[in-house]
Amino acid sequence: MSGYRHTPRTSAPPARSAARPAQWPRIFLVGALLWIATVAVTFLTGNSNLVPTVVLLGSFLVPATVTVWAYERYAADLGADRIFACFGIGGVIGVLGASVLETYLLSPSVWMYVGVGLIEEAVKLGALIMVSRRLRVSGLRYGLVLGATVGAGFAAFESAGYAFNAVLSIQGLSLRNLVETEILRGVLAPVGHILWTAILGGVLFRERRAGRFRFTTPVALTYLGVALLHALWDSMSGIAVWLVAKTTAADWQRALFDLGYIPAPTGEQAHLYTLYDTAGLVAVSLGGLLWLRLLVRSERPSPIPAQYPAAPTRG
């Protein structure tokens, strides 16, 4: 036990060998060029067989790039196999669990997105615990990377579903809708699922002791906090509509709404909706990034080791 107590905690990220440059820029560049080329060929040829390739490349490009960046910079000592498992297995478990729970537990209401946030953050937390329970590490840094990886996997598979739905339209396959959806979700992915699960994973691993996950008050409060960010993010479109209606709705629009009709918005209202929606998403993103920054800056050295020794063999 004396050797266990005096095992130093690793707080600095592992040094990357100067002989091996970072791979994430190359992955992003090659992936982006392949996606652009596939989109262009699909537009020119009208070959619907290429649509799945567009969906997969566009949905996985940003999440995979962020995962490789976090792995290379902060957790290369974990091993690529563990990162791959967190991304693939954790992501699939997350989307499957969220789909089942949301189908049977949620119904349309003003609080629906609160339920979505609570469910999706819970299933991602469960997926993270499942794929990393045998990994004998603890500490904020490892939790941030592993949490971000599970969040990236979740975001990739979820974006593939949204992209698939976007390409289907009444007029047939809409490649334009598909491209717009993938660009938007790719830009927003790092400040969505990836950021929220990174924060939750960081606190979870920071609270880990002797190889066991502990659901302490900080973990519970962090879970509720990221679920709230998630709910605000998903409901921002509805909040923007409500703000526009409250601030600019004319009497004739209110009268039509009272009769059960949805009045057409004016050009000014459409622009104001976009402004409110975008500003809200930016505010939620900045709130999450500020939380992450404060979490990292508040980390202090601890006598608990970052890596746990294997249990002694009984004779």
C-alpha cells in the first residue's frame, strides 16, 4: 500500500514525439477534400449510390478530427484502441439508448427538450462508464478526452441520422438539404455533444477513486448543468420564435393565432428570428466553453494517482 500512496499523479499531458507530427490536420484536410469531391460528383452525375458516402464523410469528419486532436495532444498514453472503442461503441450505445428512452418516455410538451437533455446526457454518461470501466486511470485530463470522444461518437452517428432525413424530400432526394445540414452540424459539433460530454467526463474521472466511479455531488450537479445546456440548445429555435412573437407580433397576427392559424412572418420577423436563434446558440456555446475553462483552471494536484496499479495476485 505504501507504493500506492506515493505513486505520482500525472497532471501534464504526455509529450508528443517531435519525429511524429500531429495527424489531425491531415485527417481533416483529406476528409474535407474527399467530401467535397463526392458532393461534386454526386451533383454532376445524379448518382444516388454516392449519397451514403456523402452522409458518412460529412457526419464523421469533424467529430473524428476533434477526437484525434484530443488524443494526440492530451492522452496519447491511453492507446488508440481505447479511443476507437469510446468513439464507436460509446457513440452507438448512446444513440441507441437515447432513441429507446425518448420514444417511450417523452411526448410533445413545453418541457420535452428538458427530457431530451436529461436522457441524452445520461446515456452518454452510461456509455462512457461502460467503455472505460476497466481502464485504470483517473483525473480531469483523461475524463475530458474520453468524455469528448464518446460525445464525438454520439454526434457523428446522430448527425448521420439527421443527414439521412435531410436528403429525403417530397420531390425526391435533396442533395442541397443534405449538404447544408452536414455543414451546419459539423460547425456546431465541437460546442455541442463533444463539449458537454467532455465536461461531464472530466468531473466523473476527477471524482474517481481506486478505480471506482463515484456519483458524488459534483458529478450530479455537472450532469444537471450539461443537461440544461443541452435543453437550451435544442429549444433555442422555439425560444427565438417566442421572443419574436412577444416583441414584434401585430394585432392581426395575434388574431389569426387565436383562431388556430399560423400567420406568415414578415421579412423583418424572419431576420429577427435568425438573429435571436444564432445569438442564443452562441450564448450557450460560450457558457459551455467558459465552464470548461474554469474547470481546467481550477484543477489542483492531488495525492490520488492518475493510473492505478494492478491488484496483487493472491497465492
